[in-house]
Amino acid sequence: MKYRELLELYKKGELAQQEAEKVRTDIERQEAITDYLLEDEDVFDISLPEDFSQGMQDTTPADSADFAKTINRSIRKAFQKLAVTVLVLALIMILFVQFALPQIVSSFYYDPGKIIDEGEYRTTKQIELDMAVYSSLMLPGYYRDGVNVTDRGYGNYDINISQSVSYNRKFSDVSGKIEKGRLTLYNNNVLRRPPGNIFAWYDILSEKRNSYITDQPLSDFLDSSDYGDASMNPADTYLVFVTLNQQMPYEDFIAWTEKEGIPGVLWCAPCTRDYSYPQNLGFYYDFMYGTSMSWDRETYPNLFFDTDEDVDKENTMLSHFTSQLRYLASREDFCEMLELFPEELNDAADYVEKNGLRIYGFVTMVKKEQAEYIQKSEQVFRISAEELI
């Protein structure tokens, strides 16, 4: 009888007690041999001890050799499977770390290169739409809607904010980086927000007065002669901040600018709250920008204009201004990156929806002669100017 047949009988419990005890002893011996061989360097060269077959009755040397070959083949297959498994797992880990992990990490942070839509005229990236709304609301004269993005993985990006509209024939691109939701610009002067309000209505606030909203002229509170202005070069274009002497409803303000022939591209500053200081928030009038970008037009109607029709109507500009405020407030990761407060933007939208557009100042881009012309108007309390970068 072959030893394999003897093992089958042992499994079935059909061996006599004495024979079963011998087979059990053989199995224990074989397990000890296997453990020893696995620890030995020459693991694939198994040689059986001389007395291996002596303890096996009714078996032959040929049976023992055959059994040893079977063990060798099993061990080789086990090691081959292990090697293949380790190789596959290592390859999966390498591919995961190289391709999947950077994207997984990036998904937790602001993604400036996210494609909003591939429109007919241009592909709109997330940061381009965000920057367009942000710069039109808060950076008069420095509108930006073009941004090149290089994805470095793990939530890190290199960016270049390009200038597509210029009022002084100079173009200033701004480079920087976004690392895990933190923005660093290498030239922060171009897109720097004013540290405080840029109009004279700010100065009427005091311990006894906490609101700048009033129907009275500003000249009832302040003396315009107290404000001087730096010398201006006639050849240069300036960003001119114009404080109105009296706050005006939007349509009255537009009618006044047309009657007076106020030059330049106008950025209007409306009242956005009835307490504390006025905010540096506003919107462009009669300026066709952002028209080629894509956005959710149902949620944010008139975020940008496709036409200048009815821009002199308050309802049209109210829809435009509140759409921009609501949109920017919804971009919480962008707001956090630029240290903006979404609740203040929503509060401003609520205020103008309830009280309408009441203009207390405006910004225009003009030369010295035009600035002096604006300053002569009875409706102008004062102007201040800074050279466009």
C-alpha cells in the first residue's frame, strides 16, 4: 500500500490504533522537517533524513522520495504566490501614492483649477469666476478674470493672475501659490484691498453717531477744505475716489453723472448697512466684463452682463450686485482664503434688497484734467487719487 493511500485511511479513521499512531508520528515529524527547512537558506533543496523511511512500515523509498517532491513543489508554489502578491501590492501602492493619493488630498482643499464649464468662447475655471466676482466687488480698477493654474498635487497649486483689462496701457500679472487653501501672492500690492473705507463718509462716525446713513449733506458734518490731494501728473491715469456730498438713489445718481458728463468707467459704492462704517463694496456701471464666462444663471441672474441694456435701472443693478454678493458668500473656501466673511456679504445683500441702492461715492479711472473737472461739481465733496499700478 502506498503511503498516500495510508494517509487517506488515516483521515477517514479506518486505520488500526497502532498504525494510526505511527502515521500521526510521521506527520509530526514531517511538520518539524518543514519548519526547519523554511528557516534554512537552502529551502528549495529538501533532503530527507536517512531514517525517515525506517519509521514507516509498508512504505518504500520511492514513496518517500515522491512525498518529498510534493513538499518541494508546494513550498515553491507558496513562495511564488507570495512573491507575486507582494509585487502586485507594491505596484498598487506605488500607483496609489503617485496618482490617487494627491487627488484625494486635494479634494479636501480649495481647487482653483476645477473646470466649471467648457463654454463656446472659453473654459471657465473655478478661481477665474471667483476672482472675477471678488475683484469687481472689492477692487475697483483692478478687475481680474484670467488665471493660469498648475496643479502640484496634495492641494498645492501655482497660479498666475493675468490682467486682461487696462486703463493705463500697462498690464500687471500677479503670480503666487495656493497651498492647502492658503494663498500667497508674490506681489500683494496689485490686488491689495484698502485697509479702511476709502470715502469721507467714514469720518462722520463718532461715539455719539454709529451710522453714516443720512439725508443731510456731508458738508453739514465735515469741512472739505480739510482734505488735500497729492499732485497729479497730467500724462498718467489715476484711480480717483469720489465722495459725494449727498447720498443719492441709484437712478438719480446715474442721471446726475450723465448730466454732468462724468468721465471714465464708474464703480459705484452703495450703502450696505445702517450701522458702523461703510464697507468697501461696489459694482461697475456700464462695463462689459465677465460676459464669456459660465455660471449658474438661474441662481445668480445678472452676475455679469451680456448687454448694457437697462443698466441705468435700479432693479437691473440691484439684481447684479446682490447676485455677486450671494455668489461670493457661497464660496466659503475662497472667502476663507482671502479672509472674507460670508455672513457680512449676505447681510449686505439683505440690506440693499430691503433699502435699495443708495450711492454715497464712486470710483473712476481718469487723468488729472478729468479729475479736476469732477472735483468742481457741487455734488462732489472731495476726491482722492492714486496712480494705477
